[in-house]
Amino acid sequence: MASTARKVEEPKIPPVIENKMTKRRYTVGKFLGKGGFAKCYELIEEDTHNVFAGKVVPKTLLQKQHSKEKMAQEIEIHRSLDHPHIVGFKSFFEDENFVFVILEMCSKKSLMELHKRRRALTEPEVRYYMRQICFAVKFLHDTHIIHRDLKLGNLFLNDAVEVKVGDFGLATRVNFEGERKRTLCGTPNYIAPEILCKKGHSYEVDIWSLGCILYTLLVGKPPFETKTLNETYSRIKRNKYTIPPGLDADAALLIRELLQDDPKARPNISQVLDSAFLQGENIYSRAKYFSFSGFCPPRLPSSCLTTAPRFD
Ligand code: ADP
């Protein structure tokens, strides 16, 4: 019977695409990855040979008013942001079949691939990545944006192994001080308890996700991981996680502060940046000074993507 069922043909992506407004043309290069709606390709700008990442979304997937609005909201938020640790938004345009979003290229993939390859990272690396993520989140919160899906796969790395926060598909704007968001269409990876319990949520959900990210980078696995989503959600609601013995005391303290069940009890992003773990190097602590334990490298070599660096 399958032979009679006709599959709707997806339109093919042309080899060269053009932004009719600016007359800029891009050669479509290699496939970078696939998301919920978008396929992502390397795009080479014809005039300059600059390389970008192009998200290509077939309009067949944007027929429902709701999907159109979500895509428009993602673009509206992302295009308004300009920060060294947020994926740069260059432009967007469409042809009859596709919407194209032209983004800064992050050629070293994301912290997801890094995590899969390396598992637990060294403390100085974690400090390096976390500080950059927190700089981006501070900028977002200062501009009244909640990302709502901070996870390793949305923390991209450029050629210089610098973090670029991306994917604003679940992001939202806070319209007035004290506003509590009631709905969220999608399933964030490191979901906060107040979202699961539908209590109303705000900036604190990003702080919770930072706690999950910090834990995962240091320990090598997420804090609430189980075999099933239901069991994971149950652990999140019961705040059931354990910190392995031997973890740096400043890191353990920060994890406990970030992963508090009560959103009001969590530190704000400026307080996170001021924490002993992220401030690092404390010249008054001889033990720390000689063990390099507060060290934050100014940059990391590409070899870190596959093997642990040595800082001695
Ligand atoms: P999602 O559906 O999760 O939003 P995206 O559409 O953002 O996924 O991205 C899909 C894939 O495309 C990613 O997993 C990644 O491999 C790749 N990608 C996205 N943005 C970039 C970028 N700026 N640079 C390089 N690759 C990217």
C-alpha cells in the first residue's frame, strides 16, 4: 500500500541563494546539522568569501500561524542582540520556498560535542567556559530577555574556542518588572522546577540551567539524569541530586546556590559572576595559589576539544 501513499516533495535548496534586498549572494556549502525546523549549512558570501552559518527553514513547515509566530519571535529577539558571546545575527530573507537566517559561523560545534568527547573537564576550563556563558546571560537579562533553553547544544564554539550562546527559539522578553511567564511552548533540556510545576517563571530559570551546565561540565554527567524523562522530572521536583565528594569547595557551593528549588533564593547573574568559583584566583589563599586551583585561562587551544590541557 505504501506505493500509493504520496509523500509531499520537499523543495530542494538552490546551490546559490540571494538576499534580493541587499543583492548579497551566498554559495551553499557543507551541511552543518539539523534542528527541529531548520537545516543548517555553511554559506560563503560571494563578494567577500566570508563564511556564515545559514539556517534554512522550508515554508511548508511554517504553514500554521503558531509556527510562523514562533519563528518571527525568534528572529525578532535574536536580531536585536549584539554581544561578543552571543551568536552574531547577520540578516534574514526568504524566497518562495524557504526562510534563510544568516548567522555567525561557529566552526568548532558546541559544548555538547565537547562533553560527549571529553566528559568531565578540568576546573580551569569550566571556569573559562562558565564565565563567557555568564557574560552572555548577564547581557540578556540586562536587556530583559530570558533564554529559557540554556543547554550544552546551544552553547556554540567559534574557531578561537570562544563561547557563543545561540538558539533563541524558546526565548522571551520580560515586558514589565516582576512579570511571571505562565507558558512555554517546547521542552527545555535543563528545565527548572517552577516550569514543571507551572508556578510562573522568570530570569531564575536561566540561573537554574547554569547550575545544571556547571555540574555537567565538572562532573561529566547532568545532575538529574535518569533513564526516563518522568523519573528525571520527579528528581527535579524533589531537588534530588548529589555532589560527588572531592569536587572543589567553591564549585560545590556555587552548584548548591544555583540549584535551589526556590527561584527567589537563587543568586542573580551578577552574583553568579561574583562567586568565589568564577572569580577564581585568590592571591590570599596560598593553597589555591600553588595548586593553580583558581586559575582561569585567557584562551584555550583547539587541542582542548579532544584532550585535557595541562596548565602547569
Ligand atoms: P534547533 O532546532 O535546536 O534550534 P538549530 O536550527 O539551531 O537547531 O541548529 C541545528 C544544527 O545546526 C545545530 O545542531 C548545529 O549543528 C548547527 N548550527 C546551528 N547554528 C550554527 C552556527 N551558528 N554555526 C555552526 N553550526 C550551527
